[in-house]
Amino acid sequence: MIAIHLEGESPGGGVGDNVLREMGVKALDYGTARMSRRLIAVVIAGGLCLLAGLPACTGGERSAAVAAAAPVPDERPRPPRPQRVQVVTVRPQRLETAVETTATLMPAAEVEVFPKVTGVLAELLAEEGSRVRKDQILGVVEDGRARTTAGLRGAELANQESRLRRTEVTSRSGLTPETQFEQMRFEVDFARYRQELAALDLEDTRIRSPISGTVTRRYCQLGQRVTPDDPVFLVTDLTVLKAQVYLPQELLGRVAAGSPAEVVAAGIGATAEARLERIDERLDPRSATARARLRILAPAASPLRPGMAASVRIPLAASPLTILVPRAAFALSSAADQVFTVRQGTLQRRRVTARPYRGDLFTVEGDLAAGEQVAVGTFPDGSRLVEGAPVTVEETPLPPLPARVFPDPRDRGDSS
């Protein structure tokens, strides 16, 4: 824009004086020079108007000409500025590949041993830690009377058997009636029964282990009076352990009796193989879990012991490939069945069917393919997303699956 002003005076000579000098015009006096400057200004302004293709303008038209010569601003709409969004790239994955839970190891066989008779413990033949076989004698209750009675009944039986043999000889020769011989046979049988009862009474003074295993507790002392109501030993089979776990109902179709498992003792890291022996047919209605029993094969040198806390891992049958999406994706779309995806730098709305899975993760089905980027956050936080809007993305990993805890109904006082 060009603005010309020649009407003022300046102490050192104005612009008008310079113009007059350049054109060879000499101002004769002040009034003549002033009139000349006005004339020249009008001539120059008119020439500029002609050069701009505008009609000649003077006086009040001068400002309009100058304004028309100014550049016109660009009023075309500018493209929107891309919005920053946080995205996750979804990929199909198998959900649980194993059930992981905790359990307390218990012996598969453990028996408290009771004496069969009342008496003083006369012999103590096993200590805690002793490895014993089935039917091995662990202790002996005082057996003097039982031993004497057994000897007496044995002698009576021998006497009756001797008499029976003599009677049999005389009976064949006809010297002894047949009825007397039959009576002798009955007395021999009776003596044999009495001898067997006496032998049983003597055997009852022996305290035997009902299983093979290890003596893990001894509750008695030598010379102590024991009774059939009080245990004297605890024998445990440490070679086979068991564990009890609880399986959620949604996984029962992917595990069955005979499935393999792995047991890891807490703190020491010792491992052992196991088998799922049985799954209860009845579920706990409050926790929706079924009790399952594991049989653990512990080698002789294994550090696993009854009472240890352990983690249990049971592999599951393969599940279908599933896409997981965080809860935040649905919050951005303000709809429970829609998410925003980013394709070629713009937002697209996708309709899906979502089901809660675990924590803040949902399984989705529908118009969502593997490898697509799903919006889960905005910058600044809380900004509204609009379909078709341009965006720049910041990749973030999918949240890890939170640990799953399978409740034990016994923790709430239920009976096992």
C-alpha cells in the first residue's frame, strides 16, 4: 500500500520540496509553493489510480483507492490440526493356557496307630524318622499274661490231639464206640479255637504299622501305660503327596481327570510332577468353583514335605484365538459396543460385541481385525474423539493379564 502526503512542512524541507526540485520547479514564495505541492499531489494520486486500473479519484475517493489496492486476506478454511491419541495394536491370542493356583501339600496316606490292648509299653521299636514297612512292629505292650495263656492253650490243644489219635486207633479195632470218637474230635476242635484266641490276644500286644512309610510322630514313652483310645504313633507315606485345588467353572471344559500338573514348593523352588485324580461333580455355589484333587509323585530324595505351601500349574486344552481390548477404548467412544480405530491417520468407528474377561480387559468380536490400532487415550486427557478426524498415534502395549485368584471356599468357613 502506498500513501502520499505532501501537505505538511518539515524544518529541513518536506517531501514536496524535494519533488519540486526534482521536476525543476522553483517555489517563488510560500503561497505559490504550497499551491504547487497540492497540484503535484493530485497528479501523482491520479496516476497511481490509473495504474491500478481504477477510475481517477480525488479528495474523498483517495482513501478508497488506497484500500482497494491492499491485499485480500485468504478466507479459505484451514485443515484441522491432528489430535494425538494413544493406541494399542490388537492381536489374537489364546487366553488361559494353564490354571495357576496355590495349595497346601498333604500326604496321600497318613495313619495314627493305636494299641489294641491296655497295658504298659514294654518295648519301643521305632522312633520319629524311622522308615517302616507295613505290619512292622513299632512297640510291644506288656504281654506276660497273654503269652502264658497262649502257651497254656497250645498245650491243651496238643494234649487233645494226642488223645484223638489214640481214640482213632481203638475206634478202628472196635474197642471204642464211634460216638466217643466223635466227641474227641469235637474237643480237639474246641481246643484249637481256644488256642487261636489266645494267639490273637498275644498278637494284640504288638503295635504294628498299618502302612509303609515314615514315623513322623511318636506320642508315647517306654514304660507308659497306653490304651486303645490314645494314639501312640503317626506314620506318613512321604513318597506320594496330594493337594486340593479349586477350579473355576468356565475352565472345567478344558481340564479333566488324568491331566498333568506341576507343583512348585514356595521358597525352595523344588518341583514335582502331579496328576489330576478327581474333580468333584458338585460346585460350590458361592465361588462357582469345583474342588479337584492332585496326586503328586515325590521321589525319595525330594525336599517336598506335607504341610508345605506350593503353587500348582495345570495346563489347559487350547482355547480359540481371541482379541482383547482395554476398558478405556469403550470410554472414548461413549458406547459399550463401539471403539475407535486409526487407519491412514484418521479415526474410524467400529462396532463390536464385548464381554468382560478379567480386570480391565474385554474380549471382543465383530468388525475388528488383527493388527488394527485401537484408540485407548487422548492428549490432553479427556479430549473428545470425532470420526474422520486426523490423528497422530502413540503406541502403547496392551495391559498384562492380571493374576487370577481362585477362591478356596474353606476360607469362608465351608467344610471340605
